[in-house]
Amino acid sequence: LGGYAVTESLASESHAGDADGDDDERMGLDKDLEGHIARWEGEDVKAYRFDMVKKKWALKGVGPMFLLENEKTNVVTMMMKKRPSGGIVLNTRLDPKFDYALAKDAKCVQFPVADNAGIRSWMVKFHDEEEAQKFVQEAEAGKTWSPNAQEAEEGQEH
């Protein structure tokens, strides 16, 4: 899978059009990503959460998204921040019980996220189908990196 250190990745990227030339620093990405290995990252991903009351998808933010493996625990999390404010859109562990799958629109991936309100449906939209497929592959593989995945497998064996 070939992860790489996030700090190396961010240091080598330039963000054309940034007002001050250091958008990632303003958003606090450097601090958020310390101690993690990026298994996947995407720029300007759109995140939607299904609104059960209105029965439609509601845009929650646009910005960078990462699948991050904690260097100490090997737990893999999905994190997304909103541009330009840097507010957190998503920050959740990959769950081995959930599927991360392409939606009808092949540029989109749907998945459940457990939070204090229950299990909610989320969808992220990518620039193209190839990016969406790569995210699905890495998210599904990421479930096996998590200690929770090992517990789930052990529970199925009994």
C-alpha cells in the first residue's frame, strides 16, 4: 500500500492561488497530521450527509480528505477539513463492520458513520471515477489495519 509521511507530502506540495501561500498551515493541517502516515489523500473533495428530515443529501464541506494511519496504534481514521476555515467535516475511524462503496454516480462513495446521533449515511464526491475507486480500495484495506478489524475477525471465527 506504500504509505508516506504526511509532512513530506505536504512540504512538497504548493497550493497555487492561496492568499498567503500557506493554506494548509492556516487550516492547521500540519498539526492535525503529526504522528500519522497518509494512506490516501484527496484535494477538494465534497462531503454530503443524508438529511433524514428533508430526505436529501446536504453539503457539509469541500476540502482536503485523508485516510491516516496512527504511527503508534495503527488505527486508521478518515479526516476531512473544510476550506478555507479549517473546520473538521469528518473525523472517524474506519469500521470493519461498514462498507465503503461506489454510489450510482461512480465519482461518489457512500458509507455509514457512527456518531453520538446514531449511524448516519455520508457520501463523498471526487473529481473522477478513478479517484473514487482508489479511495474505496484504500478505505476497505484500511479496515484491516485497525485493531478493531482484528477483533471483528476473531469474533467471526468463534
